[in-house]
Amino acid sequence: MKNLLCPLLFFVLLASAVHSMPVCSGSSGAIWASHQNGSRYDYFAPGEDVYLDGHNFRASTSYTYEVLDIDGGKVVVASGTVSTDAAGRLIRKKIWTIPAGDYQGHKYRVDLIYATCMRSGKPVKMSKKDSFYAGGVPIPEFPAPAGPVLSLMVGFLLLGGRRWKRGGS
């Protein structure tokens, strides 16, 4: 019995140690910086608020985020916590405001930290990342059919003008 007790005790201690270690694998969740209305356009005007959205995380869980100034040497400019709802979606939260007078194309990044693990004896933050930029209001693009429609309108105007000069025939 003594010969069996020692390996069994070792197995129980090993199993409990492994069970209490954080998992250092990827998370299936996704994040993105968004505007107040939820749109995913990555450019934000100076003075505009940046929100964090995401899905496919553990339900009813709090996570830490950091906003980094990538162009400024990866300095953390904001941090806080966000939570998920019962379906694992991040509850949209304002995380940063683009500074007034910021320059066009200034790159920022938000990291959502979902675990801290030990690798080679050092703590490593496991995170999802999304970049966003200071910028102006996007230039609206014409939808695909607008090009041919505009061309036809210009053609009819030109043709109609020539007919009018010739006396309407």
C-alpha cells in the first residue's frame, strides 16, 4: 500500500498544479476599435471618442485593455477594464479620445489582455490587438452604379444641348 500511495500522491499534486496554471493558448475572441455608432472605420477625427467592441469571449467576464501610442514608442496612454455580456460580446465602452490637434495618420493600438502566462520564467500578456488612426472625416465614395449613371446623364445633357442649338430636331 505504501508503494502505491507515494505515486498517487505525486499524481494528485501534479494534477492540481497543472489545473491552477493559466492557459497560454490563444483566445477565439476578436476585438475592434469602433465609433460611438458601432461602425468599424479605423480613422477617428481629433477630439473624437474611440470605443472598444468585440465578440466570442467568455461570458460575463472582465478583461483589461491598454491603448498604446504606437508612433510615440508604444507608450500606454490609457487603460481600464471592459466586460462581456452573457453571450460573450464585449459591452461597447469608450476607451480613448483622439487628442485635439493630433496629426493625420497617427497610429494607436488597443490590446485586450485575456491572460497572463509564464514563459521561460517571465510573465507574458496574452492579448488581442487592433490598430486605429487619427484622421479626418472619410471621403465618401460613389456606389458602383453611380459612375455609369453619371456618364449617361452627362451624355444626355451634351446631346440635348446639340439638339437645342440645331432647332430641336
